[in-house]
Amino acid sequence: MSLKAISLSVLSACFVSAISAQEAAVTNVTEEEVMVEEVADTATLAISDNALGKVRPEGKGWYLEVAAGWGMPFLPTNRRSPLAEIGDKDWYQRGQRELSVKPLFGTNGGGWAANITIGHMFNKNIGIDGTITIAQHPEQLDARIDIVGYTASQKTSTNAAYFAPHLVMRSSKGKFGVTGKAGLFIPFYGKTVSNADIRDKSGRMMQTLMGLPIQPLGGGLLDLTFQAKTVTSYNPTVGVSTSIALDYLLNDRVRIFAQARVGAYTISLKETKFEDLYMNTKLLGIEIQELGQLKTQIRSIDEAPEYFRKIIYRKEITTESNTARYGGKIDLNKPMEEVGQKYNASSLYFNIGVTYTFDRFAKRSAKKDKKNNVAPAKK
């Protein structure tokens, strides 16, 4: 073989080797780029999957609700006065000629009420909220006696505040929806004011206060006037609150609704404080200061002994109780004690209100998006 042929062969081999090396390099670079892109895509998918796992449920958010309405007594029971001198019925009688004895049904509820609610929906169907209700229960007749020689009556009104935590269930179609709530009804403030008025010319009141059998006294022997304004407090209690409302969506934030709501609970008397008291007693036309153990001449609450300033209600009256109703002795320097009673307090309210939905989710989502951005791949 000649030298020229050998040189050509060597040059050809070098050229082929260079081309092969270039192809290998190109192949390696392409594979590296593919791997980088695949890693980036995998990271992006992982972040996307993570984001999808935290997608906010439809309807999730906070809301504020304001409503007002009128209530009527619900589940009424027989009304009564804690004073035996007034009783537990509406009694009218004029000897053998006229007679009407009937119960007075009602509750300590009804009247105007205003509600403010803050709540949170976990999704478009389920949520929780808390409602504060301010209510004014109008004055009602508790009991009355109107017979010859004796008239007595008591009227009561209540201002109260309630808290009600609810489970909220909502269903909607288009702009219309139905919202149901159920929960507890917790009174946390109440002022029950009673006005009692007794005019006695038969000796009935004195006899009941002293635990004596009632024997009508004729001829104007005894003439007693008793007027009192009292405030009664109650032992803690828990009731139920439930409602259903028809909603209409005005826009993404505001709903209007009409609601029927029931709030009901049972209260037991704790104590009664006298804010004002007047008592005048005459025997044969002459004012007397005392009758037995009782002071019978009181011009104002400042003149009243402790026995006529406060009544404490007990589950049981015993020989140790401070009352003369059952023939026992009394201590005028201690509060009067009476048997406790329970009352039904319930209302059926018809409310109209507005619900405003508010949320900062968009701002929080923007911040999260910045944190979840994928860093650009290094070349």
C-alpha cells in the first residue's frame, strides 16, 4: 500500500470518529434536557396536586346576619302569681248571682325581638352560628281575683337577652334557598317586673299571710290596701331554639330572608325583690301598725322590714322556713320564704332580616400562590 493511500485511510478514520463523538454528545445533551424537563414537570404536577387537595369548598365563608320581628306565645301554660293572695286563675264572683272562674293561658314570651348572628359555613350546605336575641315581652295578666270585698291582680312584663348556638343546614337552587337551624336557647339576662295590687275589706290577705283559715269579715272591720312593684330573677336554665327561613340571593354577598323561629325554655323562680311597696291597714277605720307578727303600715320600701323586701323560693317549706303561711313563726329581719314555682317561657317569632357574607380568601389565596410558584429550571 502506498503512503498516499495510508494517509487517506487515517484521515477517513479520524473524520468518522469525530462525527460519532459529536452524535454521542448531542444524544447525551438531549437526554439531560429531557430529564430536567421531566423533573420540572413532575414538580409542577406535585404542586398542582397539592393545590387541588386544598381547593376551597363551594360556599365556605363567614357571614353576619341581622333580623327583627314579632313573637307570639308558643306552648302556653296556665299563668299564675307566686303570691297566694292573687292565685293562679281569673276569678270573678258576685255571690250567687254571677260566677266566672277560668284559667289564664300564656307564657313569659312574645313581643318584639332583635337578633344579631355571626356564623361560618363549612360548605354550601352545613355550618354553625351563634345568635344573640334582645327581647321585650309585653305586660300580661298573671292572675286576678274579683269577689265581693276583695280584689287582687298581678301583671308582669320581661326584658331579656338570650344566646343560641345553632347547627345550620342550607339548600339553594338559583337565587332561592331554604335555611334550617337547630340548637340551644340560653337566657343570660332577664328582668321580670311585676305589679301587684290588692284591695281587701274581708280580711282575706291577712289571714293567708298568717296561715289562718279564710273567714270573711263583714261590716268593714278590716280595710287593707297593698301595692307592690317587684323584680324576679330565675335559676339558670337551657332551652331549645329552632328556625326555618326562605332566602333570596340579591348578589354574591347579600341575602334577604323571612324566618319563623321558636325559642322555648322552662324557668324556675329564684328570688323576688321589692322595688316599691305600699301597705295601709285599718281596723274599724283606725290605722294599725301591727297585726300579730306582721307590720301592717308601710309607706315606702324604705320603711319595709326585710320580710317584705325579698322573697326567696325553696323547693320545700319546713318548720325552719321563714313563713307564717303554715302556722309557723317569722323573723321580720330575714327574707320571706315561699315554695318555688316553674314557668314556661316560649315564643314563636316571625323575623325579617339580611345576611352579609364576608371573606378574605382571595387575598390569602394570592399569598399562597406566590409561595407555591415553581422556580425556573437552571440551564
